[in-house]
Amino acid sequence: MDLPRYSEEVLHAFLSDPREAVVGYLLDGTVFLWNRAAEMLYGYTAEEMLANSARPLFPIYELQNLEAVLNDPSRFADGSLITSERLQKGGLKLSVCVTRSLLRNPQSQPLAILERARATPSEFSTVPAEAELQFLVENLPLYLWTTDRRLHITSQWGSKAHQCEDFPHHSIGRSIQEFVHGREASEPPVKQHYLALRGISSRIEYATANRLYDLSIEPYRGTHGQVIGCVAMALDITEQRKSEDEVRYSATHDGLTGLANYREFVDCLEREVRRADRTGQHFAVMLLDLDDLKFINDRMGHLTGNLALKRLASVMKDHCRATELAARFGGDEFAILLLNADAERARAVADRIRNCLRLQKEPPALSVSIGLSVYPEDGPGASELLEAADKRLYQDKKSRASRNSARVGQNK
């Protein structure tokens, strides 16, 4: 890089102390100056660094500081002495004393940055664990705190984590009950703090109005092993749980209608058989088949056919209790699991579904064939109940087809 003459004079002045590692980099981070002391301190040769980025010299938690210097050099390259960390070529962390100076062009515009560095007395020592811990806590969805034996907050970290909307700032000195919105000693997570004072570790899910946390509370021990308070960590798992729920929902539901799919229905049916076997309660299985779906698709298009399927699904959901399950098996086949239902209630629900479809004014007119089975009269297990309902569905479909044929013959 060709610097103005006055900059060269400055560089000569900086290079006067052979023990100082001098690195010059442009405002995009590109290295243009690398002296012998820098090579000895950092382990890189001039050939390896010149015209390349200076970022490999910076630990990950120092990159934000570097970007701040590059974005606003007039503010941060002011010649003051600071203590910082750098990386050797082999990855070893160094503690260094650094002075940054700003070079300007003849128009006084920032041109480049000169960094003079010398290893501190703890040369080639690793960065204190606290620095890395603080970096992690500030940049991950974590919130940490400690308490004394009276459960008053003694320290806290995580001011940049987004869950701080639920864990208030400036809580040091307040009791843990205030910290978690006035909960009683017997309520989570206050209860878990008291357990920690007795040496018992806990891990729970803690929900607030807007977020969900994986909360760990541990005994905080002194130098001789005695419990002197609690140490707790809250990890925000809201987005993770949403993602898990979305994956689970996609695996158990039909994408078109939003109803449960065949696998989910059969799993629920098998669970209900086991539960009813213990309690002796009745339940019913209803299988439904949307009539003439192929005709609708062929004559009116698949979009109209899909809307017809969604219309039936909506009617089914309207006639299911919150604890009951409606499902689409695929194609034109549907099912409903009716809890605490005998044959009379199952037939009543079937009649209401048919009537609702009959009263719809939206074309095309829809109708369904339905087959019912009741536990335990029609079978002791899921497969027997599905088989019985399927036979009755076929009988209903055959009977309806015969009636429709007879009606067509009369009209002729």
C-alpha cells in the first residue's frame, strides 16, 4: 500500500521499539504492515499476513470489538492503552497490551489503523474463563443468577439475551420471590431454590406469559463444600419447542384439512382401547367416505375437490368435542373417535353431519356414507373396531348407490 509521506514518518516512529508488534490494517481489515516483532509474537510470517485479513488474530469474542473499530475508527483508534486478547498461529490465546492509532489521508479522512502490541507479563497465558463465559452468556439465550442462603440475588448475567423481557434487570438484592413475580415458597421455581439450599439439584420447565425456559437450579457451594446459596440457569427453549411442535404436527396431521392422519388416529384408538379396558367405558368409531369425489374432481377440477374435502373436515370438527379426534385417512376416507359414546350418540352425530352437509348452499352438494362401531360390542381391539365400521360403511355406500339408481330410473 502506498501511504502519504507523513504516514511513513509515523510508521518509522512506531517501528523504533523492536519489542513491539506493529500491525497495520485498512478499514476493511486487510493487513498492509507486519513487522518482525509481530511475526515473533503471533507466529505468522509477513508473506502469510500481508494483503490478507487481520481477523484470524482475533478470538471470536473480540471480533465484535474489531468490527466496531473498523466501522468507527476515529472513536476507538485514539492512542489509549488497552488490554486485549489475540490468537497465535497455532490457536493459543495471548494477553496483550494494545495501542491503536489512526492514519488519515491529506483530506483528513480515516485511512488505516496501526496497532502496537506487547505481550503482558502473563505472556502466552490463556484468556480467563470468565471472559469466555461472559461472551457466551451475553450472546446466547441464557440467563444466570446466584443467591445467598436467604435467596436474595447476589449476581446475574445475560443482559443482552432476549428472555430478559421475563427476567427483569437490576434484581441484585431482591428476593427470588420478587425475581419470579411473587411466587410462594411451595411454587416452582422458588421451591427448587429451597431444595438447592438442602443440596438437591433440580431441572424443570418454567413457563411465563410469553416464553418457555429450561431451568436448572443447583446448590452454590463455598470453598469448603458448604452450601452458601443457589446458582441457577434459564435457557430459553421457546423457539426450539415451537420447531419441535411444528415437526410433530406435520408428522401427525393431514396437510390439506388439518385433521389428524391415519397413524395418529390409530395410535389414539389403541390408547383409548387400553383406557376403556381399565374403566369399562364405551366409545365409538365412525368411518366416513365422501360420496362421488372422483366425479367432482373429473367434472369440476381438483381445486373444487380439495375444497369439498375441507368442507367435510370443517363439519366433522364442528361435531367433535375438544377431547375427541377427527382424522383423514387419505383420499375420500375420514374417521372420528367419539369418547364416552354408545351407538345412539354415534348415530345422532352421524345424522347431524349429514344434515349439515345437506343444508350447505355452496356447490357442489355433498353427501357422505358412514359406518359405525362401538366398543366393546363390536370388538375388543382397534383392528376389530375398524373392520366392523368399514363393513357398515360399505353397506351404507351400497345402499345409497342403490337408492340413487332407483331415483334416476323413476325420473326417466
